[in-house]
Amino acid sequence: MTRGVQNGVEDLRMMEGYEAITLEPELQCVKALWSPSLRIVDSHSLMLSLVGEAESHATNFCYNTVVIGGHIEGNQIQIQIHVSGSNAIANWNGSSEQTLIPKLVVNSASLSALGTPK
């Protein structure tokens, strides 16, 4: 509760367990923290919605691809990608290379993109 108040949540209140159980019968608790202004978000559905919104505005996503190079030519970014997936890069022979000329690049690599420490 203290952290919520410190973060600016103004409608927090501590409630007794029986009050919380009347709101959510599956709940088992002694006390509960209640804020009518905060909600739980289904993050998977939110991400799907954001992808759909982005795609409707001509955004392309390249999942499981490996960036193998890039350069600026004139005022354009040109990025070469390996499109068969990150697991195939060890055996890559250059046959599936594509060049992208994007207006904007967002690199959202995961921790596994760093490779295995040796």
C-alpha cells in the first residue's frame, strides 16, 4: 500500500478478506489491497492488438531473423538479413539474404541474441 501511494495511486484502500471475497468468490485472503482505477492487463492480447495496429499502418515484422550487416547509402539505411531463422546462421551460405530499406528500425533482440559466453 505504501509503494502504491508513493507511486501516486490515490484510490488505494485496504479491505478485510470478507469484503474482497464478495468481489471475487475464488479469492482466499485475510486482507486485500483495492484500487478501483487499476486493472490487470492481458499482455498477450495487448501485444497482438499492437501488432495488428502496426501492421495496419504498413509496418513489417521480421521474427527469428538474423541481421548480417547493414550500411547507409545516401540517406537510406540498408539492412541485410538472413531470413531462414537464427538457428540456421551457422550453416548459412548466403542464399537466403534479403536487403531491407526501412524508414525506421527497432531492434528488439532477446537476451539469447547475445550468444553463449565462452
